[in-house]
Amino acid sequence: MTGQAMPAHGAFCWNELGTTDVEAAKKFYTELFGWKLKEGHVPAPMIYNEIMVNGEAVGGIYQMGPEFGGAPSHWMPYVAVDDVDASAKRVEELGGKVCVPPTDIPNVGRFSVINDPTGATLSILKLGGPHPE
């Protein structure tokens, strides 16, 4: 999300693919959409590739490790919020569920994974700090 203005509260701002096979996913999506991928700066052993469209990072693809407990490959949309902690509290007040409590992502910001009352999953994100180049 380099070079972009901070997204407005409530705007979709990022998408990530967590996959059990990064190489197969990279091949599929680069051939399907013409995406360019850029290796992300994350601690080993995580593998992370930023999805680049017209020179802008619009999402990421990462290898899911054993901590995902056998979950299938999946896309995760991110919605920008002004305050992750306040938004997570509001999720519960509105009958949703906080699946991953507000957590800092070094050099990116703060996020939380939530379910709405129907069970749909998404992440909320407040960007803060420099985005790794």
C-alpha cells in the first residue's frame, strides 16, 4: 500500500491469500491475472509475496504453517478502521465474534480477525508505521 493515502474507515484496503501451496498459487494467479509478485519482508520461516498491480501493492500471498491447524487455503479481506480495539469491542456488542484479538503487525499496523453475526470472516486493520519496501 505504498504511495497510497490512508484508507477511509470502512473501506476495503487489502486482501491476502493464505495457502497450503504458495508456488501453485503464485503460478495460478500470475497466469490468470498477470499479477507481479514482490517478496515481502517478513521473519523466516514465513513466506510472503505482495501482489502488485500497476506498481501498487494490493494484497499478499503467504504460506500457511502448522499454526493454521489444517485450515484450507482461503482469501482474507481487510477493512480499514480508525481504531482496531474500539471496533473489536463494537463487533461483540453487535453480536459478532472476535476470532483473533487486536494484534500489532510490526511495520504495518494493528489488526483483528472477526466474524459477523452470520459467521462471515474478515479482518479489520489500522495502518500505522512505514510499509516495508
